[in-house]
Amino acid sequence: MESAIRLGITNDGSRRQPYTASPEPITGDLVVDPGIILNAKGFNLSVEFYYNAKSNTNWVYGQGRSASVNTFILTGNASVGAVIIRGDESNVAFSVSGGVYVAQNSQYSGSTLTFSAGVFTETFPDGTQIVYKDQGKPVTPEGYVTYQVSQVADGSGVTHTYTYGSGSELGYLKSITLPGGNVVTFTYASSKLSNVTDWTGRVWTLQYDASSYLTTFTTPLGCSTKYTYANAGATVPMLNVIEDPRGYRTTYQYDSSQRVVSMAAGSAIWTYTYSNTAPFNSAAILPTGAITTYITDGTQLVTSEQMPEGYTATHSYDAKRRKVKTVTPAGEVLSVVYNDRNQITVSVDPLGNRTTYQYSTANDLTTQIDALGNIWSFTYDANHNLTVSVDPLGRRTTNTYNADGTLKTRQDARGLVTTLSYDSFGNVVSVIASDGAISTTVYDSLNRPTVKIDPLGRRTTMAYDVGDNVISMTNAAGETTRFIYDGCLQVATVDPLGNRTTTTYNRWAKPATVQNPLGFVTTMNYDSMGYQVASVDALGNISTTVYNSAHQVIASQDGLGYLTTYGYDAAARQNSVQNARGFITTTIYNARDAIATQDALGNLFTVVYDALGRRVASQTALGFRSTTVYDAAGQAIASIDPLGFITTMTYNANGQSETVKDALGNVTTTVYSSTSNRVIASVDALGFRTTMSYDIAGQQTAMQNARGFLTSFTYDLAGRQKTVQDALGFVTTSIYDGDGRPQAIMDPLGRMSTTVYDAASQSIAEISQLGFISTSVYDALGRVQASVDPLGNRTTQVFDARGMTVASIDALGFRTTLSYDSVGNRTAQQNPRGFVTTMVYDGRNRQQSQTDPLGFMTTQAYDADGRTISTQTPRGGLITMTYSARSELLSIGNELGQITTYTFDGVGRPVTRRFANGDVTTTTYSARGEETLRQYKDGSLVTQVYDAVGNRTQLSDSTGITTFSFDAVNQNTGKTDPGPLVQAYVFDGAGQRTKLTDPDGLVTTFAFDGNGRLMSMTSGSGGQVLFTFDAAGRTTMQSFAAVDRTRTMGFDANSQLLWNRDFRTGQDMQILTYTYDGNGNRTSQQGAGEAITTYTMDAKDRLTRSQRSGVGGFDYNFTYDSMDNMTVNGEWSPVATQTYDAANRITTILQGSVMTTITFDANGNQSIVNEGGSITTNTYDFENRLKVVRKPDNSLVTMSYSGDGQKRTQVSGASVTTFVWDGTDYLQERS
């Protein structure tokens, strides 16, 4: 439905409100505007009942009242002109000469007037026409004939027809007939309008007092607005009180000139003052005392406003009293030029950028030229309907229309056509998309949609009350949501399962309380003017907002009382924020845009905008600049990073992203359907294609990857994904509850996991496939307050009034406490043993230092762009970092100044790495970004090959070639190492590996329980390992059948191992018990029949003493430096004393008289170990992996590695050992 035609009345909705209307501040005029809007074809019918405080009218609408439908023309005769009296009692006077009517108002009239065959026709620029006829009303005492509205028609000829009464109701509006035959009737009693009845029988009722003043206006819902009249400072009765349907009253007082001098709404009082002498200035004073002063030119044009924010805005007008310029301290914020038809032809922004507009002789906008010279053009039919729009790139959108002006087809720039069909009332009843999909809508007699049917036939239904409020909505799955009203406002929502959310409102119709389905209430408090000043959550925590008298936000206070304050510039733009720590961030503006931000440390970040206000560049505090380039249509076509690398984008005719070319020229492409704008394929930079399929409703039903394998999807009636079938045919099913929440997932093996929700849709329980239940407990604010595992072990979180976690309590009751500063930086953490770690932050809230429980401090330094450039350790060592303009890590230097450097390609991938010893490794990538080649300093290579979807299929390195195979769902099904050494893998439908065939052909099988945990592993040689678990998923038994050995384990509530028992059939082998402190450090260990071994920890949880009494007893002591390096190891005999270099590498070990020295190469690898003259030397490869060990006897041990860094072989003398890996897990060694 279209908006209503207002019969020439200017919409001033900000003042002409039905309950709290405010006066026009220059004249003091009060206009109140209750009304009715009814859906109709072409344009809606709006019937508004205006009260005008200065009106002397007393007709069928009551004393001082008129109606929008009571627009009429007064004329003496056809030769002396005419006056159009609008329904709000504004008027336009026309003179006539030679049969031509010319508007006489100095301000431009937006319509033209003609007279022919006894009928006046008023025509507006958009083609709307009002036809006026003499309906027989008596000539006025002044001798004027009245011509009343007979018809209102839009530019396409869609018409509302007015009929009038006769006899005692001569000239009374009796009905308005809308397109399709719907009729609105007007009923009168005692010469006053008493009822308006629509075609369904809904009735709006008007009542009057004995003096013909309207006293009540009642809607079909029974919502009544009441009006009380009194002199209230004037010399005649005036509208004194409006009482809205909820009983809230707004009271007005007047001066003797019938100007409003005060308005009271609750405790809030607005006052207005006026000058009775030229130039007739005035002022409006808010309840806060803030004053707006209006300076006029003496003809009611405001030339300047002294704003309550403290600045002055000045206004300029053209000869026809149109505002053409406004200047504030920020500059010219409004600058426009009008043509003689009241159309803006030039608009100049505050920076002087000009947009120009051109119009046809039929008043249609035909051309728009922006400040950069880009041209948009528009074409219209004879009825002012937009038929063609062409953007600056020449992309064309075309519309066709039915004879009644309803849109028939829309053809987008790709040529795709959408077709619309209508019923006789102008409702869209079907939409045929470009791909043939048909969506239909069914309407009730009031033209409200009651059924929507998607292209798959799925129906959504809506029900309404008599006030046009949707009271229920039922989706295609039969799930109904209800909306409950108190007659005027929505007070509750009830979801399909009956869970209710309730809202109450204040006098400004703003939410005062919201009660969720669990009964928890959030309260909002407002000031007397309806601005929210506080929010009280369900736990009573209060957040407040503070305003100045002009209602600018000057402070906000959180639940702990911490204050953030805001400052403003001379143009009332927010230009500073001071956080609760006192640090200030400043915003800098030009006349139009925020162009820079200065942080609390003085670092300046700038932004550049083009003439159209688009962000085209940003520059960091260090001067690094990123740029965006736009085409003529405003699409971002390139981005240039701070290093000058360019990424370019292209778009299709509809502006959808089509290609992205990275800085290296690699192109990824998005492909769209030829019959719709849906994405049907993506093509990666290597040309591999992934395709998508959809059903007629636009739901993705399948995806075919670049290997040709298909994943398919199905949906339930509500459009929720129901099943996913992978390329192997395995199906995962999702089940939803009545509220549409995912309730259960069934995997391809039929195992089901379930989620349980409370009334507020919070997940309160997770039930595993085996029925084990984990629960979550929420506080009144919906935060997880406690988690309970299936064994009943409970962990708890404690929150402060700001919502920060201030404590966590583990399942054994041990408490970790967190402290924060005023802006939420964590400043301290106290562990369960009572030891505290503290943190300090700089003005940008970056961690500046951390002090451990022993007082050792680590500090960080940052550059102006906020990147960490150094870390100083507690021993004073300095680790340094440098970065590129793109913030890539270019170098990192350790405490000894040994530096590793990196270079990057145009898309930010590392291409070289230079270790401190000068070794350089170069990496090459595919267009898709996969590593394909790694070249070391000696020229040796590691190459990798990938399939169409990115699975690595081959690895070639100095040890040979390894190949990998994958199934249809990209599970690794086989691996062949050099040798060849072949492995094969089998998976079940849930992706669990059930079989491994090793290089010797031996098969190991794996079995899993319902929760997906490994239950048994049976090797090809007959060995079997069994596992059992408790409800919390902890391993409680391991059984090794081949060696007749079983281990059982017990745990505490924190899942710490309390005991383990090793036994063979009928025989205990070993039983150990353990204890722990609050931090989880093991404090004792005891074997059966043995003395207790105790462990002592320092404040940093480092082992400082290990002690056992009795036979075999010992007492070991350990000491550490500030970097946790062990300096004394008392476990060695004799005791070892150890020293470290600045990079925390152990350099000497003194054990009795024996000194061991350790030397490191530039990369930090241990290269020489001299143990009392016995020397071992180590050599490393280019990845710093141990390659050769020369022992003191000069014998060698040599290692080789795969390209993945896994040890492949070890050669010691004549012995060669080959290592086989199962993924990242060691599988076997072969000699």
C-alpha cells in the first residue's frame, strides 16, 4: 500500500501529535492531529481531525476543528479568484486573469488551479489531482460559494470519490468510496460528526459537549482520547487538557492572543514567550531550563536560532520565502537553490561540493549529477511513474505499470524480470520471480495480509484485532506466536510454547519494564521529558545516563558507579570522551565529517572522505595510509594497502561482487544464476569450481565441490535445515522444538544428542548420546552462573554489577578472584592459594606491565599504532619487534640481539625467513594460497601438491615422495611414505576412524561408544586395549589384554587424578594416591605401603621441595630465577647449580667439581655440550631440527626429516631406523 495523499496539507508530525502536540514556536499556534488511516489501492485514505487554537470555525467537526477531508475552495465568482482552505485551516489564495489562476502567497504554492465547466481542479507536481465541486452548501455571509472535494486521484487515475448529504445535512461529507468499492461512511448527530465507519463495520466515535467542543475520540479498539476546554489564560475557551487512552494528561495554557505559553506533561513543563512588537521574536524553554531563541525578520521567517546547546544557527531565504541556507559554527550545513516550481536544483554540502538536479516539464526528476560529475538519469511515463533509471555506469533498471499505476514488472540491470499481480483493491497477490518462483499473499477485507504462501506452498498466517495490530502469526510448521495488546500498546508476546514476555510503558509510551518468561524484570527510568536516564537490571544493578539541559549526553555511569563523560564542540558535535580512568579521546571535524581521532596518548588517526562523503583513505598515527577507490556508481573497485599493493573488485550489472583480484593478480570469481541473483558457483584462483543448487524458494539444496562430490540439504516447513547428507550418503538430522530451537541432533550412526531450554530459550541442559546430562544455571541477567557436569560437579562464576567475572569457584570450592579498574581492564588475579598477579595499563588500555606473585615484572612497549615493539623480562632482557606498514612482523630480536627477519608478498604471506645465522628459507604459494614450494639455503626443496579442494595429495622432500589419498568427504584414507610404506584408513559414517592398516599389512580396529569415545583398540597382532569412561568423560580404566594388565583410575571433582591402581588377574601391581592444592599442584604421592612423598610449591607454583621420609627417603630442594629458570636442582647428586644467558638458555651446570658448559649457535640451538671435557657437538638443519650428533667418541648419529618436520630416519653407525607416522602420531619404527 502507498502512503496517504494529504490533500495539500504540510506534514508536521513532530508538532502535530495526537496526545502531546507542541505549538509552533514563532506564532504560538497549537494544532492537534488525531486521525484515521485506512489501506486503499494506490494511496491510503487519511482522515485527520485538526484542532487549531486560533480557529473560530464551528461546523460539523466541532468548535475550533476541521478535518483533512474538509479541504474546500471559496470563491465569489470565476473572475475574482479563489482561496483553497486546507483541512488544517492553512490556505492558498489565487487570483485569476483571463481564466488563469495564479497563487498569491509569497511562499511558493506546490499546486496549480484550473476552473472548467463548473469544476475546480487542483493539480500537484506528482500528478495528483483534487477535484472540487459545488455540493450545494449555502453561500457564506461574505458572499463566497463553497466548492468541496469531489474526487482525489493520483497520477495514474486511481480515485477516491466523495459524496455529500442533502437537506439538513447539506454539504456534510457522507461517504468516501475507495477503489474496489470499499466505502467509508460519516454519520452525524445534532449537526456534528458522530461516527466514521469503514466497510467492515469498524466504528470511530466522536462526542461533543454542549458548546460543540469535541470531548472524546474513540477508536474501534475502545481507546479513547479525551479533551477538556477552558479559557486557560485566553479570553475564550481553548483546548486545555488532552488525556490519552492510558489516562496521561497534557495541559496547555495560553495568553490573550491565544498563543500557547506553557505545556505540561506530567511534571515536565515547557514554556513559550513571544514578543508583541516587531520583529516578533520568541523563545521556547524546555523543562530543563534550556532555551531556544528565535529571531525573525518580522514576517515570521526565522533568521537565526540561539540553540540550547550554546551555538547560533542563521538562516537565509529566497524571494519566495524558501529556506536556502543555514550556517552553524560548523559551516554552511544547508545550501540549496530552487527553481520556480519549488524543486531543488542545486544542493551544496558544507565543504562546497555541489549536487545538481534537472526536471522535466512534468515536474519529474530526470537527471542527478553528483559532486564528482557522475550522472544518474530517470525516465517516467505520462502518469509520473518511474519507468527507467540509469546509473553512471549505464546500468539500466526498467519498470512497467498497469493502467492503474500499480507496478507490473521490474527488470533489473541483468535483464531479470519480476512480475506482480494485484487484486481489485490494489493488494499484491502474487509475485513471480525471475526464475519462475511464485509467492502469493491473501488479504482480508481490510487489505491486511492474512496468508503468505511461498513458492513451495508453505503458508504463514496472520490474525489481527480491530486496531490492525497483528495478534498472532503461525508459520508453516503450525507454530503460533501471539501478540497481546491492552487496546493501545503491545504488552506481551507469547511464543509457540506459551512462554510470555511482558512489557509495561510510561507516559511517553516507552517501555518502563520488561519481564522475561522467567519472571525477571528489567526497569527503565526516564526523566520528565521521556529521555531514558537509568536502566535497572533484574539484579538491581543501575546504569545511568546524564544529560545537560539541552539533552546532550554528558556522562554515563555503569553499575559500579564509574563515570564516562562526553564533550562537544561549538557546533554540538561530540568531540571528546573521557573514560573512567580520566583518559581522553578526541574527535576532530571539518565542516562535514569526523576527520581525525586523537587517542589519550596524543596519537592521531586520520580519515579522508571524498566529495560524496565516502571514506577514501585512512592514515595511522605512524603515517601508514590505506586507500579505497570507487567507481562512478559508488562501488569500491580497488583497495590499496599501506605498502601500495592493490586489490581490485568488479561487479555485475546489479552491483553484486563478481571478481576479486588480489595484489598478485590471482582472481576469485562469483557466478550468479542466469534466472536469478543467487550465487550458483564460486571459482577459486586456480579455476576450481564449487557449485550450489537451490529449490524454488531459494533454499540451498546441494553443494558440489570442485572434486565433483555432492552434499545435499533438506528443510522443514519453517525453512530450518533438517538434514545434511554428505557425499558418502551419510545423513545428519536436526530436530527443532515448538519454538524453532535446535533440540536434537542425530548423527549418521543414529546417535542423538539433545539440548533442553528454559522459558527464556537459555540452554539449561545438554544430554549426550548416552544420556549423560550436563546442566547450566543462569542468573537473572542470562549469564551462565554455574555449570554442573553429569556427575554433579559444579563450577561457579561470580559477576559484579558491571557484568565482569570477579570470581570463579571450581568444583572443589577453590576460588579465583579477579579485579578490574574503572574501565574494565583486569588489574589483579588472586589464585586459590592467595597469591596475586597484577597488571598495569597505559592510557589506551594496553597492558603495560605484569607483576607476578613474587614481585617480578614483565613490561611491554608499543608504537603509536598500538603494536608491541618490545617486551622487557624480569631479568632485564629485551625482546624487540619491528613491523611493516601493514603490521606484519618483520623482525623479532631476542635478549641477545639475535634477530630473525621476514618478508611478505603482496597479499601478506611470508615469503622469506632469515634466521639470525643468515640462513634464508623461501616459500612459494599457489594462487589459492597453499604452500607449494619451500627452498632452503642449500637449494634443497620441499614441494607440495593439492587437489581441487585443497587436500594435499603429495609431499616431496629430501627423503622422497609421500602421497595422500582422500575419500569423497575429504577424509584421509591413505598415505604412502617413501619405501614404499603404505597405510590405509577406514572411517564410519560419523567420521570416526575404525580401521588402520599399517605398512606391514596389520590391521588395527577401533570401536567407539555412543558419545564418540574410543572404547577399544585391537591390533593386527591380537593385542587389545579397552577403555572405560565415567559420565564426565574421564578415562576410568585401561585394560591391556596382551600383557594381562589393567589400570583403574579415580578422580576428584576437578578431574584431578586421585588414585590409580595397576593390576593383573588377581594381583595388585601398584596403587598410587595423590593430593593437590587449590591451584591444582600435586602436593603428595603415596604408593601402597610406602611413605608419603610431599611436594612444596612457591608462590608461582614452581616445585621448590620434594621430600620423602623413611627407607629410600630423600629431601630435594629447587630454586629458580625471575624467569622460572631452575638455578639449583637438588634432585641431582651432587646438587647441580645452573646458570643461564640473557635469552634464558642454560649455559653452565656445576655438579660437584664437574662443570658442564653449553654453547648455542646464533639461532639458539644447543651446539656444543662440554661435560667436564667430554664434548658433544650438534648440527641442525635449516628448520633448526637436530641433524647430526657427534658424540665424545666421535661416533655420529644422523637424522632426517620429512617436509612436515617429522623424523623420518635415524642413522647410528650401521644401524638405520625408519620412523612411521600416523598423521601427527608416532606409529612405528623400522630397522
